[in-house]
Amino acid sequence: MPRTVLVLNSGSSSVKYAVVEPDSGAMVADGIVERIGEGVVADHAAAMQIVFEELADDMTGVVAVGHRVVHGGPDLYKPTLVDDALIGTLEELAPLAPLHNPPALLGIRVARNALPHLPHIAVFDTAFFHDLPPAASTYAIDRDIAAQWHIRRYGFHGTSHQYVSEQAAAFLDAPLGSLRQIVLHLGNGASASAIVGGRPVDTSMGLTPLEGLVMGTRSGDIDPGVITYLWRTAGMSVEDIETMLNRHAGMLGLGGEIDFRVVHQRIESGDEAAQLAYDVYIHRLRKYIGAYLALLGGADVITFTAGVGENDAAVRRDALSGMAALGIELDEQLNTSTTRAARRISADNSPTTVLVIPTDEELAIARACVEVIDA
């Protein structure tokens, strides 16, 4: 029987799960338990019980449990076997990711209690970006304060950016070390990365997953003066401002909708708020693409991934339109293809290859877990 890994991604109100064969890449089972704490699913323990019931016939070959942990702080970046000491460290790091790490910790605790005979391994979203060049990872603030409070640009979605950049090289049958890449992970959370020779040299997210591109409910880049202005002048608390920027900003805050299919429908019906939200989203995305083209001195390949990146042809078209002079030109027919497979969407004469590659963070986490247990 092939060995498998149970991959868990515990959020504040949901648990995503998958059983993956790391050697073949096959997905044995996957699903999500949502609306935790809203009645039917009382808490994460109840959610995990549902997961195990759903996977009753799929757990036989499981050799490890992999947990996606968003923030590992300055020192935790390699896939790490979970023990009591690691849990204590993650508790200390919770202020760096108050919306993400606490539910991940809760999921780890529940899963360890339910499956004490299996190794549990934490795989960190920040790992791929741990060695960003200092010029990219350093904020221009008082260096002593930054050092004391571990303030730097950590980057997130690292598992996806690494997986997709490697898949892009494989798709092109080109050495990973030879490529200058821009990867655009566009989902409800969104981030961009610039990668040279398989290693990132910049990414859009920072100390937290709030920085960078416009997202479903997150603002992305914002003048920090807005925060103090709202606190001082509007009388908003820090907690209220943080909640607004993370949960009531982005596409939702501007246009009232995070589903791009609905956004497009509203634009077609003449909804000006939806149009503005989309325009701001595309404007920010183009700024990052342009910045990374300058940083890299041009790109060999630009890859779209994640829910929006893989499925929204209009976003891909508008993000790259008018860039023929920069060596980027799409093939409209290829771009509008509905296939879900990895594919090229750039024109034959485009010096920069543009790809769409489905991300598979679950597979990447599963493979990281077996590397730990095989070591």
C-alpha cells in the first residue's frame, strides 16, 4: 500500500484537509469543514472529528500529519517535528500572525490528541522566503526596534511559490537555476514573488500577510499613516483598524464582493463600485509586475496560480496588457482556454513565456513531511 500523508490547514473558522500520496502526487481524498463555532460545528475538536469520519476509509496508509503554519518567525523555517517545545515557541510567535497562528495551533493540539501515534510536522509558509536578500527583507525603521521585535519582511505563500516555480521549470524543460521568474499567487490571499535561479529575491507580503497586492478582504499596501490617522482622528481602536484592514478591505471593502465571477457580472451590469475595485486590483498587480521586471532585468517566465490566477482569463489579460514592449504578449485563444492543466498562454513570439500552473500546496507539504520522517 502506498504511504500517504494527512495534510491539515486549520483556519479560524475552517479546517481544510487532504490525504496525499507524496511519491506519486495522487490526491486520495480532500475536503473542508467550514463555519466552525457557528452552531453545527461547535469547535475545532468537533471539526476534526468530522474530518476523521470523512476519512475513515482513507487513513490506513497515513505515515505522518502535516500542518500548514503561516508564521515561523525569524528562526522556524524548516519543516519541523511537532513537540511540546515547538508548540510553546509557536505560542510566543502568535503576535506576529494573530489571525493565523492561533487557529493553526488549535488544530495541531486537537490532531495530536486524536492521532498521538503519528508524527506531526509543521510546515511553514515563510520558509521559502527565509533567506531573502537583506535589501528586500529589511524595513527602513529604527534597526534596534526591528531587531528587538523581530520586524522584517517574512513573505508568505512560500510553499506555493516554491512549488509553482519548480513546476514552471519542469514544464519548460529548463534548468531551474537558469530562470528569472515572476510567480503570481492570486487567490483570496494574493502575493507575488521574484525568483532567480530557484531562489526568491523579493516578495510582496511582509511582516504579516497584509502587505502587498489587493486581496479578497485585505488591503495590501497602505500608507501606515492611515492607521494612526484612523486611531487619532476617527477614534478607532487598534483592534478595529486591524480587523478592517484584514477582513473588511480589499475587494470586499471596495466592491462588496470577493468572488471574481460575481465581480465581473456586476461590472457588466454597470456597477461602478465593482469596476473601481477591479481597477484598483489590476493597477496594484501591474505595479508589482513592473517592479519585478525592473528588479530582475526582465523575466524568462511569468506564472499565474491559485484560484483567481488559474481561472480568471480577464485578470491575466488585464494584468499583462500593453506590455509587448517589455517582451510580454499573450495569446488570447490560449488565455481563454478552460483547461485546468498546466499550460502556456503567451504568444509564440513572446520573449517572456507566460504560464498557468495549478498550485498544489498539499502535495508540497506532504513531500516536506516525508523528507523529515525519512531523514
